[in-house]
Amino acid sequence: MSGEEFKCENCGLSFSTQEDLEEHMKQHKRAAELFRCEK
């Protein structure tokens, strides 16, 4: 049986662990903040 995948709701990438997904989500959050600041 394959391990459960954690899918990013923002871009659809899948990660094998919750930790990897959370780290990835932080990057989305940082990018969103930078994008807002540039406007």
C-alpha cells in the first residue's frame, strides 16, 4: 500500500509527508506577501 499523499491546495503538488507540505505552504505564503507588497 502506498503512503498517503499531502496535496497542496494552491498548486496541486503532492508531498509524502505533512512536514514537507507545511514547508511548501510557507513558500506560497511568503510569495503571496511579497506579491502584495509590490503592488
